[in-house]
Amino acid sequence: MINSKIYKDRCIFRAVLSVTLSFMCVVCLLKMQLVSHAQAIDTCAIASAHPDATAAGCEVLRGGGNAFDAAIAVTAALGVVEPYSSGLGGGGFYLLHEAGSGRDIFLDAREMAPQLATESLYLDESGKAVPEWSREGPLAAAIPGIPAALQHLSEHYSKLSLAESFQPAIKLAEHGFKVDLRFVRAVGWVEKRIRKFPRAESIFFKGGEVFELGQVLKQPELAKTLVALAKDVDSFYHGKIAREMVDFVTAAGGNWTLEDLERYEVKEREPVVIEFNGAKIVTAPLPSSGGLVMAQIFHILDGFSFYNQSSSMQAHLVIEAMRRGYNDRARFMGDPDFINAPVHLLSSAAYAQKRAKSIDLNAATDSLSLPTVFDLTLEGEETTHFSIVDEHGNRVAATLSINGPFGSGMVAGDTGIVLNNHMDDFSIGIGQGNSYQLIGNRANGIEAYKRPLSSMSPTFVENDEGVLVIGTPGGSRIISMVVLSILEYLGPNAPVTDTLVSLPRYHHQYLPDRVQIEPESFNKEWVADLKRRGHNVQVYRRKWGNMQAVHCPKFQQNCVILSDPRGRQGVVF
């Protein structure tokens, strides 16, 4: 069973049709048996942000691969068809469920600061942060983690060779793909940035002009790199490709060294586990802030008979819980290999209950009355997510990113690899503002070989109804989006429909002290009630997120693929 919608807008008809057809390909005729299920499932399910990436994963599954092989294929393909969102030059998190052992594993492939990075890297002579230095160009790029993640998945969890899983992506890079509305709009967003770098401009513009919808983009240099990595992925960190990237970055004024690449390693970490409303929620630990913030939100809501409240009261409680969770994000969270965050405290129900005592049911809390922090950090919105369940019950939720659209704007030499700008996710200047206005502290300050704090939150939800594999891009709003969808999923008698990924969204992140809501999404009475309680409600200029989910219900034949219509319309980043 695949849920889909028909869109009337003629300008996006072809893109919508392409997505629909691609998602149809995920109905692979495989016999599935989820470990927690007594019933066979007939659908192999992949939900990703691009139809060609979904098709790549399905091709690998049909060829005998498992969910982890498919994750490699989808990751590689997304790097080709969504170069504005992710790729070999970026990083991300993979949440894995191994059906045979029943283990949940969190794979940390977050980028790492180079050894020459310091807290003053992006400060001018007066000590003021210069945001452009961390957002574009050679100093913006952290050491990528995606190739190491693919190698790790291949060596420890997959059935097929890396070369087999890379084949669909290689074909897409060699033969090209038709650009969609999201690609055209992503280029438009950062056109000036891309045009600063000749190599990137030559790839992502057609004869110097912006690609038109439906034109074919070929990336032969990226194809050659993928072929080389399929033979020896370690060459990204220790071989020819490593040397080419370092030479390029240093020549452009950056600070990478070969030692930086050689020292990079993927880390397996224990996921955060939350019990809420009869469900087990498995999600991301530090250096993602998602799990700890979500733990506090759900534990707070658990004390207020959440599902018995009116919709506006529910929103008030969620906003107040978000306010406190994001406040602790700013106070305590960072790379666990560098800071000793009070993880057990922050994830405990007892701590959340103490935080909940300050919530007034009739009035918004003034964020500045909560404990104050001093430094601001950035976090990009252009990210991607995919969810996979295979015939054996193995599952993957992966959220990947190069940070802003097209990352740093730079393509590393002749490799075809777009370099991230994730150095921007560190606290680049104490007490200084930024475009996303997300609050951080010294726990997220820049240090050599440190990983920046993230909001990426790939998540599993398990209860008596089945298993939900979910995640989304969206920068600092990722956590709030995942929370709202889980609350919808776990609500009384809530059917699993496209509503889970398309429901209206609101967000609060402690500071700035305002509630952001999507345009044309909430009725006047709902908004008026929030304002009456003292919330500063801001209608955001556009919608956000591109959620991808798979739901596998118990005692039914088909998994359901849920793909956010916002992404199909090409209206969000």
C-alpha cells in the first residue's frame, strides 16, 4: 500500500508523477518477516527525498541486498541527485536496527573539525564573528564522514559488495538525471555562492545558465570518484582522493591536512531510548541534540494527560516543553568525546518533571526567565532523510547533510565532491547572533577534531501497532517536526496516513522567544488562544521540512511509505 496525492499545479506535474512512479517501485515482491511481528509482510519499503534514490535502494534490495546495502545505495544516489542536500563531502547519522540480534545501533558519521581549527577561527581583529567565513569557501568545510560510514556499513552489516551498492549512483552520475523543482530552487537560493567557485559553476549551471526543469545533469567527475571509491573507499581518507581534496582546500585558503582525513573515524554510539504512551522511541544521542531534547519534551508531556487536552492546550504544553528542552540544548550539549554532558540527568523523567513544575497552564514562560546562556550557533536547513525496512525486519533511519544548500559552494578539484559548510554548526562567536538564531555555548565551541552539535534525529517508534521509521531535514526545526509527528502517531485511534508527514508544524527553540508556525496552516482561534496565553506567534514565510517515513503495521500485509508533499512541491529547504 502506498499513499499518494494528485497535485493540480501543472508546473510540478512531471515532478510529482516521477516521485509517485518511483515510490511505486518500492513495492518489491519480497516476503518480509519483522522480528517483532508474527505475520509476514509483503512489501519492501523505502522512503527517500528523491525518486531516483528510492529506485537505487530498491534495485539493490531486489539484487539480494539488505536494508544496510540499500542505505549505502540511497546515500550514494542522493549525493548525485541532491547535491544541494548531502553527498560524499558531508556527514550524517544512521540509526540501525539489526533484526537478527535485535540491536539498535547509532552510527555517528558527523563531520569533524580539522586540527588547525580554533575558537577564534571566524573572528576578526576586533573579536567579532564574520559569518561568511564559516558559511562558504575553504574554511567552512569540516572533515567529511559519509564515505567512512558507507565503508563501515559495508564491512559490518551489509550482504553485497560496496561496488554492487554503488552501481545505481554511478549510473546516475554518468548518464545524468532530470533536474526537478527542488534542484532549480536550491541553485537559485545560493546562485551567487556557487558562481564564486568556477568548478562548482561549471557543474551546476548549463553553459553558464541555470538548469531548466527537466534538463539532464551529468556529473562525469563524480562518477569517476564513485568508481574509485567502489574499489577502495579508504582512498577518500588515505589515498589519491584525499591528497587531491587537501591540495585543493589548502590552495583555496583552507586548513585541511592529510592527517585530518587519516584520523577520521565513524563511531557507534548507544541510542537514546524514551518510553512514552506505551511506545518505545529510539533516537539519536549526542552529538545530535535530538534525543535528549525529545526525551525532555515527551517526559514533560507525560505529566499533563496530554491527549485529554484541547488542541490549543496541547500546543501550549508542547511549546513550553520545547522551550525547556532547547534551553538545555544550549546549556549542556556538544560532542560527547569532548564534553561531559549530564546525559542521564537530561534524559530522565525525574528531571523533566522538575522542569515541568515551572509551566503555567494559562501563560507562556518568558524564555529569559530560564537560565541564561551566552553564545549563538548556526545550523543549516538543507539536509535529507531516508527510511528503509527490508524483508527480514532490518531497518535504517538516516539523516544526512552538507548543511546549507550546496554546502560551502565548493567542489573539491576534479573529484566532483561538494564540500560541506558544517563548521558553521559550531558556536563561532560567543554572544553573537546568526541567521538561524539557535543558541549554543562553549560545550559546542570549536576544537581540533571535535564534531559540531546537530539536530538531526533519525528515529524508530515501536508499539503494539507496529514500527514507524521516521526523520526529516529542517535545521533546528528537525526535533520539533519529529516530535509533532510522533505525537500524532501515538494519539488515540490515530490512523497511519500521509497526515503524519504533512500535518501543520510549529516550532519554539528557547531563543528567540517566539513560536514559528507554517503559513496557512492553523485556524484563527488556535492562534488567538496561543496569543492570549502570552506566546509571541510568528507566521513563517514558508513551510519547512521534507519528512520521509515508513510504517510497518502488525498483522497486515503491506508497509506504508509516507513522503512529505512539501518536498514534492519543491517549496522547502
